[in-house]
Amino acid sequence: MGKLRAVLELPVELYRNRQLIIKLSKNDFKTRYAGSYLGIIWAFIQPIVTILVYWFVFEKGLKAGGVLSKEGIEVTFVLWLSAGMIPWFFFSEALNNATNALLEYSYLVKKVVFKISILPIIKIISALFVHVFFIAFLLILCACYGYYPDLYTLQVIYYSFCMFIFVLALSYATSAVVIFFRDLSQIINIVLQIGMWITPIMWQVSIISEESQKFFKLNPMYYIVDGYRQALFYKEWFWEHPWMTLYYWILTAVIFIFGTIVFKRLKPHFADVL
């Protein structure tokens, strides 16, 4: 019962402090690039430059043409690439920032009355502001190529929500552990670098055998990246893939429960270590 109470307490704390969370998230976003000449513009420059580099290397350098789906639908490579890179940018930035949230806001962690459980979600919402911009950018880019928004496009909201909950679940474990094991930040960076390549972002999962596909589809970010492309190009509903959807939410729930228990167990010792 104690573990169940700990799991249920966290969502309640987040809901009760929702106004403070939004306020601190906006402040975090505004102050992240304070002091630089271009300010928050830097939050948008790096992802755009990354997409342009990969687009130039693969489409212009390696002569990658349009990408075909299993239904024979061809999608311009730059659109297909962007639909995979944009959710990955949000995931990697949100996870990195949320992992280090308690370290960055150590002065708040030491305050007895402050609800430190809201710190990871502040970083995730801060990253979400940039993600919303890139979703709008992606929709405009798709429209330029003739892919206009429709009912299927609304699923981008669903898949963004999926990713938000998943990274929140992960971050409660990582943000707690990193206080006692600082090397975790570097390990996460390495895992994210590898993860970008084992997630079919710049390559199609259909080029490998069906047995190998099953392994790669265990990666929860496959569900997200493929979901964005289904919503924008292939026009499929998420409930048309019930087993993938069920697997994703069960995995997310397990990680959330585990992360919450770890966070609550280590919480009394945060102030001592910091």
C-alpha cells in the first residue's frame, strides 16, 4: 500500500501545483538563453541546422530519393526526415534537461516547503514550447509539398502527449539517481546518440528482416516517430496498431511506477548530497 500511495501522490502533487508549474516553465524557457545576443532563437537554430545537414548529406550527397511506405506512398525525403527528427529533438532535450533539473535547482531542493517533484516536469514543459513551434513549422513545410492538415493530423497531439508522459516517467528515475551518480548524465548522452540511429529516423525499418524489425520496434520511440509519419503522410489511426499502442502504454506505466518509487525512496537524501 505504501508503494501504491507513493505512485498516486505524484500525479496529485503535479495537479495541485499546476499553476506554479506553468509559471516556472515559462520562466525557465525565458532565462535559458539569457545573456546571449540571439536569446531564445538559439533554441530553434540548432535543430534546424541539424535537419539541414542530414538532408544535404542524405538527399543531395547520397542521392536519397522519396521514401516509400509499405502501401506504396512516396514521401519527399526532407519531410520524412523532419517528421522523425522533430519528435526526437524534443525527447532528447526534455530527457537531458529533466534529468539535471534537481541539480540545476538545487537551491529549491534544499527548501523543506518546496514540492521538488514538480522540477522535472518544468523542464519538460519548457522543452515543449520549442516542440510546438517545430510542429507548426513541420505542418507548414508539409503544406508546401501538398500534404495539408486533416483529421489524421490531429494525432500529432496524441503522439506528443505519449512522448511527454514517457519522458516524464523516465525523468523521475534519472533525476533522482543522477544526484548520487553524476556520470549518469554522460551515459544518457551516449545512449541518446546511439538511440537516434537505432530508431528509424534516417532509415526505413522495412529494409531489414522481419525478425530484426521486431527487435527495433521494442524501442518506444519507434512508436512515436512512426506515429508522426502515419499522422502526416500515411493516414493511419493509432488504433489500427493496437498491439504497439498497448505495448507502449504498458511500458510507460511500468517505468512511471518504477521512477516514482525510486524518486520517493531517494527524496529524503537529496538535500544531504546536494
